[in-house]
Amino acid sequence: MIGVQTKSTASRLIGHALIIGLCLLVAFPLYWMLVTSVRPSSDFFNISLFPTGFTLEHYQYVLSNLPFGRLFLNTAAMASARTLAQVLTALLAAYAFARWNFVGKRFLFAMFTFTWLVPQQVTMIPNYVLVSQLGWLNALAGLIVPSMVSTFALFLLFQQIKGFPQDLFDAARVDGGSSWMILWQVLVPNLRAVIASLAILQFISAWNDYFWPLLVSNRMETGVLQLGLQAFFTQEGDLWGPMMAAATLTALPIFVVYVILQRQVVDSFIKSGLR
Amino acid sequence: MADELQMPFASRRTVSRPLVQTPRVRLNLERVQPFLYLLPALVLVFIWVYRPLIEIVGLSFNQWNLLPTSPKTPVGWANYQLVLGLPEIHRALLNTLVYTLGLLPFSIVIPIVIAIFTYGIRGRASTLYRAIIFTPVIIAPVVVTVLWRWILHPYSGVVNKGLQNLFGLAPINFMGDPLLMIPTITFITGWGLVGFCTLIFASSLTNINRDYLEAAAIDGANYWQIIRRVMLPLLSPSILFVTLLTVLFSSQWTFVHINILSLSSFRATTSNIYTVLYDYGFRSFNIGISSASAVLMFIGFGAIAIIFLWLQNRFSFYDS
């Protein structure tokens, strides 16, 4: 014990130095984005590392040149609907897999596992065609419905429900509870924390989704923030103050969620990576 | 199991006493129940994953331009022959390999080094470090692209201005010089990845039983020996897993940056397999070529995943 502890004193210093370096590499660009977004145009080519002056002109420019409110609402609607649907479908399916033994269980479970190997780029053309046949191009439904199920959410909840003491199910059953009641009155209240962090994860990835919206929406009124930012970038390429203001606004909602809930977010992301 | 054993008995009973219907009906409901819960997820997975997977195979044997009004012409294996001979595809495959190899230092080497050196750091400092290095994961990829475009701007970007002021270097056009574009895109993607991977390795190190390290130290192993002989072998499942993630997902991770930074020029220089699939499908509307490449890519990635799973079962050391 002593050996390990003392030998790592020098290495611990190196450790701190390395990780502080990494923190700076990570934090500086984000800091620079903020500083640039509030730096007055008159001062623009100043590269002082610290803020010089403060202005909201770039934010005003963005808000008057980009239908930000609209994009924001669309993105929020898409992310919330996807999250709700993914958690719900995953909860029901995970409950089925964790509670019952039934014919074809292994096959069906494998069917869900296998979807992990099917990238969106393989299915994009048939899915695009179907969405367009349904008349869902440039519509919220087209952004939401194809992403209403998440295998990742299913596996996460499956692990959790499987770890649930079987006695609780049995006790509830003896009390005459149907499986539906047991799900909502016994299981869900106990899984509240897991469901909450899962929902945060799914919300973040839906908010940041770029590829699918790129295919199915090409108008500002029906688009999402990520596409708005891209359009702004191609049109106003060299207006860096407004550019950084738009980037800040796009990242801000998620960033706020992250700052408030960072511990849960980090923990559940890492667990998701490990499983 | 118990249900299956009871089944014949229950049905025999209903035959002999036809009036008692309830047990049988209830039994059937019980049997159907799990499927009812599975139904929404199953239907969605079938419609949005398996249906298109089957359809893409069909499309790969046709020529089509994505217009609903224009007919699909069957062309046999012609698309596959074309795909195998197309220089754009060869280029994209080569680039994909370069991106993947270029990302490994960010997803494996740097994270392991940092995780090992920070092993044992606990408390407030560690919580703060974690919170900071994780941040890029939650920042939208589009934001990341735009942000780095500004930081690396040839004339007004902070990196070039810094280099100019400190060393008098001429502006480096990180995102406009064909030779520098792939390294730059790899770096930006790596920036988004390195913190997350560090946390994965750090978390599997904390799961390692401390007794192993202490036993090794008591046996007289020095720090490097502990790292090489104890920590790295115990990390091997995570190393394999993160390598698999990098190989399977590097194209997905780089896609956004390539697509935004190379909207028209440098498209061919920076392409990876996903951008060529996207370009053939949605820019030149050559659905046959795009579908045939998609099928081949799917088979390729499937084979890679199987090899990795086999390796994992074969070579990983588990801490049991």
C-alpha cells in the first residue's frame, strides 16, 4: 500500500499537469467562442485573451437575421418528442424482456442488438423515400417518428429492471396487481433516477442531431438549430462575431442542462460507453 | 418453462370440462402479454431499420435517381462492378482508414496515458476535471466545426495570430490547404472525443481491484512494471471496446466536419465512406451506386465487428 502511494507522488504531479493541460485544450475554444461573441466589432482584430469591452450587437444581428425562435421551438419539440417516445418504447420492451420468458425471446433480443450494427447511412435512402411518401418532408413528424425507438435506451433499462428484486414483482402480483399496474406503480417510481438520466442523454443527442434533419428538412421554418447554424455559416461565413453568437445560442440550452446536472450526465454517459 | 409444462394439462382440462373457459383464456393472455409490451419497439425497429435494410439490397441492383416518377431499371451486378472500380470510392476508403488511424491517439493513447497518471486523484479536483474534459461530448458537432473554423482561421484566428506574434510564422491555412485538411478534421474530431475516452479508461481503472496493484508493489514491482504488467492487461477489455467504437464510428464522427467544411471544394480530398454515400445518394442522386456501396460497407463493418467480438472473447483478461 505504502509502495503504491509514495511512488505515485511524482507521477501524481505529472497527472495533474497532464489533465490540466487537457482541461485547457477543452475549455479554451469554448471560452474563446464566448469572448468573441461579446467583443465589439471595433475591437475585432484584437486577440487579447481577455474580453475587451462588452456588446450584445452580434446577438442582435443573429436574432434579426435568423429565425432563431422558430428554430429553437422546432428543435425543442423534436428533442422532447423523441426523448419521450424513446423512453416509453424502451421501458415497455425492457419490461417484457426482463420479466417474462417467452417463445423467441433470444431471437427478438438479438434483433434489437443487431440494429447497433446498422448505421443510419445504410438505411437513409429507403427511410427518406418512406418519409417523403408519407408527406413528412419538412415536417416535425419526419424528424421525430423515425427516431422513436432507441436500442441503447432499451438495453440500459433492461439491465436496470433485471437487477430489480423479483420479490417486489411477486408481492405486487399477490396483491392482485396487473402487470401494467406493477410497471407504473412499482417499477417506474423506483427507476425514476435512471429514467431521468436516460432522458437527459437522449434529449442531448436529439438536440445535437445533424444528419437526419439534414436529409428531411431544408427550410428554415421547419428546420432545427443545427441546420440554421450551418446555413448561417455558409451565408455569412466571415462575420465571426455573429457566427460565434449563433454558435453560443445553439449550444447554450444543452450547456445549461449540463452545468446543472453534470454529475448524472457524466455518469450515465460513461456507463453507456462501458456497456 | 413452467408455463409450457402446464399448457397440455390446462387444455386437456378444458376439453373435458368445456364450461370452464377462463383458465385457458387467461393463460393465453399471459402468453401474449410480453409481446404486447414489445410491440411498439418491434414495429418501429422493423419499419425504420429492417425494412430499409432489405430495401437497400434491392435498390443496389437497380438504377434510379430518387424521383418517384422515374422508373427503377434493373441492372444486375453492374452497380457493384462500378463501385469496386470507382476512384472516388477508393479515395474515400483510404481516407477513412487515415481518419480512423488518426483518431486512435485521441481515443486510445492520450486517454490511457492521462487515465493512468491521474489514477488515485480523487475528491473535488477530480470532479472538476471530469466535468471540464467531458464538455465537448455535449457540444453539438456543428458548433464544434464552426468554432474551430474561427480559431484556426488563416488571418484572424487566434492560433495563427499567436504563431505569427511568437515565432513570426506565415499564416497556416489549416482548412484550405489540401494537405492539412484531413489532419485538421481529425484533430477537431479528436478534440470532441479525447475527454470522453479518458473518462472511460479512468472509470475502468477505478473498477480494478486495488489489491492487484498493492500485491505487485509488495512484490517489488516498480511503477512502470505495474503499469505494463498489471494496469494495461486489466484495461484490455476497455481498449478493445474503444478501438471497436473508433473503427465503427470514426466516419460518423467526422461526417459533420467534412460535410460543413468541404461543402464544395476539397470534397474529394476529404471524403470518407459516409460522405461519398451521402453525395451519391443526395447530391448526384445515383441511388444504385449509393446503395451498392452501402451494402458493401455494411458487410465490411459487420465483419470487423465480428472479428472484434471474437478477439474480445479470446484475448481479454477479465478481473473476476
